[in-house]
Amino acid sequence: MKPKHYDVLIVGGGISGTALFYELAKYTNARSLCLLEKYESLSPLNSKGTSNSQTIHIGDIETNYTLEKAKVTKRTAKMVERFCLQYGLEDKIMFSHQKMALGVGEKEVRFIENRYHEFKELFPYLELWDVEKLKALEPKVVYADKAQTKVRSEPIIAMGTATQYTTVDFGAMSEALADEAQKASDATTDIFYQSQVDKIEELKDKTFRVVTTKGDEYTANFVVVDAGAHSLFLAHQMGYGTHMGCLPMAGSFYMTDAHFLNGKVYMVQNNKLPFAALHGDPDILAEGKTRFGPTALMLPKLERFKPGTYLDFLKTLNFDTKIIKIFWDLLKDSDIRNYVFKNFLFEVPLINKKLFVQDARKIVPSLSVDEITYAQGFGGVRPQVLDKEKEKLMLGEASINPGNGLIFNMTPSPGATSCLGNAERDLHVIVDFLDLTFDEAQFTKDLIEE
Ligand SMILES: Cc1cc2nc3c(=O)[nH]c(=O)nc-3n(C[C@H](O)[C@H](O)[C@H](O)COP(=O)(O)OP(=O)(O)OC[C@H]3O[C@@H](n4cnc5c(N)ncnc54)[C@H](O)[C@@H]3O)c2cc1C
């Protein structure tokens, strides 16, 4: 039987794949779209609500973002907000919490004050909160004792807001994206579950054959692989992205028994450690209990809480002397070395909680070991990309576009926030390549903030 043919086939039903599926269905004249997902539901891995920090990273309290970067992230983060508002998903899957970046100690206090003045124009809603204000808004960050009688000894200040949407269940959002895609278009919008793509081949007529491990076959004019770390795995199979390797950085969380913090409290970040955004915030999927984390630990597998993928890890790491050199350069830095070692210990039973609490006390000085437990089943894996040509760890997302009708995307944090922006980038490539039309006016009206 001839395989079913599509204009565009997307591999991976996480937030990245469903965002592209939605944009193509709603705003282009593509006549047939297909989404292939390995597991039995959408977003079973990193986009699942319990796998990530649920934060819309707009750039206002992310202290590792420059103003230039924040201008870009603001645009894409607002697309998430506008999508949710368009379909009435506020207070269902998107929530508004108070949020802040907290500076602790003289140096960080000065940093936050300067940053507040620099970022105020881009984010006019930002406020500067001193100790007195913080006593009312988030008392646990102020006091050194549980009775809240003694203010912590170091100076503190925060920049923050209580007026913005901050939090999304990205797993639920991916379901909404897929649903709305299917409602928005009379084109074919097929989604097939339990369809693990095993092989992609370019055919003589410049289309692609996609084969699953079950032996099902599909053909398409354009294929986008949004399969997390497996995007690089499939790219390598086809001879693309061979200058890259993937380093899976797992992130875990610790949870309090009850409501603890009123909103998101992020800290001043170390620019050398892009995945080290330790914070505390209410978890929207755990009855508002506060989560602290994530930690960062290299894991020799590509998928958390799923069997296997050790061999896929080895293949995707693309190990050679250049990878050794990247690791060596990273570990030469004492900040990074200590961080890696400490995060390894955060996963070791019996000592993990004690050590983690020491770090989390920078946020809540009175936090005690008995107030938190390791959040079993929470967390995910960030597919950090190693660039062997530049001999560097890439700090953000990576996309391979050989220009022949294929795209492979790897999306570590904040990939969920940038899902609609990344999809827009790919949509333009697809529209040009397949000579489709794009309803830019409607797209802008719906998704782009003026
Ligand atoms: C601890 C942690 C905290 C984070 N916090 C945030 C945050 O607060 N805000 C934020 O914006 N981002 C955050 N992120 C990042 C965010 O979770 C990811 O960037 C995002 O979920 C990536 O989405 P994705 O669709 O690209 O990948 P995934 O969600 O990993 O989806 C990939 C999909 O592809 C499927 N797949 C894989 N291989 C195949 C195959 N061969 N065939 C078919 N399907 C396949 C998988 O089953 C999966 O459904 C965090 C990540 C972690 C780990």
C-alpha cells in the first residue's frame, strides 16, 4: 500500500511540535499535516506539567538575560499568554502569581537595583521591593527564624511584580494547541500516537519517507523533528548536525508539605551556569505546595522516568576528543566544578536533602530539612547541546536546517516559553519552501503584542 502523504510531518508531540502543528493549521493553507508521537499522549516528557518549572520566562526576572535578549523573549513569551487568553485558558492552565528576582548581600543588591533601572522601560510593571515591602509580600525570604521575629543578617532587595501571568501547565497547553489546530482547519490534521519514528529518508523526488518502529510509513514534502534530544539522534542518523553532541541535564525538585511561598522567587543567576536557576514557587499541579529546584545532573539517558535510551544517549553524545576538551574546559572552572559535584550529591539519598537545604536557604533562611521532601516523579531532562566546532556548551536552543525540507530542533529551557516563537521561525521556512500562503495579519492580531 502507498504510504499516506502529507505537506508537513512533525515528529514529536511536546509543546514544540504541537505549537508548530497549531500555527500551520491555523495560519497557512497547508492541506495536510501529520504529528507523530512516540508515546500514548501528548507531552509525556519534558513539556509535561510536572517535568518543568511551569514558568513563562519573559526576561524580567531572569537575571542571566541581557536587555537585548529580554526584548526577544518578551515577544515570544507574550505569544504563550495571548494564545491562552484567546481560548479562555487563564486560571485553567495559565495562572498569575507574584514573582521576583531576589538579591542577597551587598553585591547582589546593587546588581538588582541597577538591573531594575535598566529593565524598567521594557517591563514598566516592575517594582523594586525593599525589606519592609518583602515582609508583607513574601515574609519567609526576610526572616531568619520560623517565628518571624529576626530579620536575616544580609541586606536583600527584589525586583518583581504581582500583575502578570507567570505560570503555565505546558502539558495542558500542548493539548489545547493540538485541539485548536484540529478545530481551526478543514485540512487533514492527523495525530498518531505510539508512533516512534525510527528512520527518515530523503527520496529521489526530494520528498521524505518516515518509518516508525512499528513499520508504519508516511511520506511528506517537509519534515520537522521536535523530538527533544532525539531530534539530534535522528539528525545524526541522516548525517546532519554531526558537529553537535547532546548532554542530557536532568532537573529534580524538592517539595514542601503545604503552601510555603506566595509566588515565584528566583535568585541572581551565575551566567556560567545556564541551567542553574534555583528558585522556589507554588506548584500548580501539587495543590499549591512550594517546589524548590531544579537541580542539574548529567544523566546517561535521553528520557527521564522511561526505560532505556542509554544507547541513544551514547550515540547522541557523539563522543570524541573534542567532547573531552569541552568537558575539560567546563570542569577547569571551579564554579562549574563545584556546582556539578554538588548537584551530583543532591541526588544521593540520606545526604541530598541536607545539602539542598543549605542552598535553598538563600531563598528561605529558616528552611529546615524536615520541611521538604524529594519530589518523586517530578522533573525532566534538558537536552543541552555541545558545539564541537566552537568547542563550547551552547547556552540555549539549537536548530539544524539543512535547507532541503528538514528541520531538527533541540529545546532546553526556556523552550516551552519560546514554543510559539520557534514555531513561527519554522513556519516561515516551511511557507517559503513549499510556496504556501501565510495569514500574517491574523497571526499578528492573535499572537503578537503591539
Ligand atoms: C527541570 C526543567 C525545568 C524547566 N523549566 C522550564 C520553565 O520553567 N519554562 C520553560 O519555558 N521551559 C522550561 N524547561 C524547558 C522545557 O520543559 C522544554 O524546553 C520543553 O518542554 C521542550 O519541549 P519539546 O516539545 O521541544 O520537547 P519534549 O517535551 O521533550 O517533547 C519531545 C516529544 O518528542 C517525542 N519523541 C521523541 N522521540 C521521538 C520519536 N523518535 N518519534 C516520535 N516522537 C518522539 C517525545 O515522546 C516527546 O513527546 C524546563 C526543563 C526542565 C527539564
